[in-house]
Amino acid sequence: MLKFFKAFRDDQCGAVTVDWIVITSAVVGMSAVAFFTVEDASFALMDAAGTAVAAENDF
């Protein structure tokens, strides 16, 4: 049984898969954070532009 655990510990077959999963999930997480940050900023800019246009009353 000890020989099995040593062989399992030394086996590197799934290490690349785990690395790709970790890297991919990090990229997806950072993309989600960036999306929501840009979304909030764009809504604030849209509200400010709408308020400025409405305040002109040129019509």
C-alpha cells in the first residue's frame, strides 16, 4: 500500500490539467470582476450624461 501511495504522489499526469483549470478559472474570475467594474462606471457615465443633457433645456 505504501508503494501505491508513493507511485501516486510521483505521478505527474494530471498536474497539467489542474494547472489549466486553475489558470482558466482565474482568468474567468478576473474577467467577471473587470466586466462589473466597467458596467458600473458606464452606468454612472450614462446617468451623468443624461442629467447634463436634460439640464440644458434648449428645446
